Amino acid sequence: MNREKIITRLKGKISEKRFEHSLGVEYTAACMAMVFGEDIEKARLAGLLHDCAKGLPTKEKLEKARKCGLPISKYEEKNPDMLHGKLGAYYARYKYDVIDQDVLDAICYHTTGRPNMSLLEKIIFVADYIEPNRKYLKDMDEIRKEAFFDIDKCVVHILKNTLDYLSNTMDDMDYMTQKTYDYYVTK
């Protein structure tokens, strides 16, 4: 499916604010791909579609994930909005005709990351965090610089900030974020 068709379909599925965020991730991912020698079109596609399932109502995310046969962790069961990455990868495949597994994995893991991410997965994980429309988060200026000079350091920095935030605001947190942090901090 070409970009114009994707944009037309995506505009009808997510809010205007989420659409602007997706364009920001697409742009940022393309810039990072140029710096790190990743396929620019794959980065753009993953960036554009990374939140394609985000617009579903919370309860519907859980129902759709079950219907699609996606694995659901105990954390995701309690926090269905976390399923938007897995559902997004599923929708990218079956509603937007994306067959590239690296693009699908980048969409799937863009929120939590995962151990041993591909370069494209790291790019989408970081681009989602730093894109120009994103509200200012702790250490944002430093993280944005790291994103273009040392992507692994940047991934660790984002994961650390995320874990710090979650530990102060939630009783429970997704194990994958912690597992990803542990992997990269000892790498």
C-alpha cells in the first residue's frame, strides 16, 4: 500500500493529535535512519504506522488482541492500552499490507523495547520518544542528542527514565521494559 493510501486510512483511525505525532515519528525515524545507515523507507513506514491501533478504545484493545490470537501478558491484561504495539503490528500486516518482519517488529516493540533489538526497532523506539511534537520529558535535550550519536546509550537512557517514572506512578509495570533495560545496561 502506498503512503497516500496509508495516510488516508490512518487519518480515519486515529485522532488528529495522534496523526501529527505519527508524522513526527516518521520524520524523526527517517532522519535517524540516514544517520545510522538503516533503510529510510522502512523507518518511515514503521514510524507512520507505529500507533495505528492506538485509537481503539481501551476495552476493545483487549477484545481485539484475543480475537487476533495475540499473546497477552498479565500486565497487558490489566493495562490493555499497552497492547497497541502488538495490535499495531497485526493491523500493519493485515490492514496495511506490510510484510516486512523488521517493520512489524519495530511497531510491535516501540513502547517497551526488547532485548537484542534490530537497528530499525531501536530507531522507532527512540523516535517515538523524541519526535518534535512530544511533550518535554526528563532529560529530553540530552536524549535527543544521544539519539543521533549513540543509539544504544540513548535506548538505555530512555528505558531508565521510563522505569523511574513507572516505579513512582504505578504499582505494577511491564516486565519487558525491565528485561530490555537489564539487557542493554549489561551489554
